[in-house]
Amino acid sequence: VYSKLAVGIYVDPKIVKGHYFQMFFKAGKQSLDEAKSYKHRYDTSVMSKDKLYEFEIDLTQNENWYGIINDLRVDICNAEVECKIDYIRFLK
């Protein structure tokens, strides 16, 4: 059972200020919706344009995170941005 999502990306903090990362998930024939998602607001105070920005999301905080997850959608930002994804990992 995975309990955390770890993400590492390179992105310009000036572009993502006030924006967030969002991951949607579903199990079985459920739909992708806000109730089955996680958001992470970018902390631009600790970001720099050429430095890897890393964060973790505690997956246990959503009551819908259970069973076999068969679909994911990752929105790197809720605005159009250019970025480089270094990794997206599930952690136990």
C-alpha cells in the first residue's frame, strides 16, 4: 500500500506563484473528479528557476485512496507552464 507521492520538478517560481500541482485518481469505474484528487500549492519562497523543487503528498489524507487504483491524471500546474519533471514516485 502506497501512502505518499513524491514529486521532483524544475519550474520557474515566477510562473507558478499562486498555482498548484494536482493529481487525480480512480479505482474501477469511478470517474476522475475533485473528490478523488490531491492538490499541492507551490511554495515559491523555497524555489529557484534552476533548482529541483521536491515535495510529498500524504495519500492517506483522502478517504477515497483505497483498493486498486487503475487511472491517474497529473496536472503539473493549473496554468500553462513549461517545466521538466525529474520524477514522480509512490512511497510506502
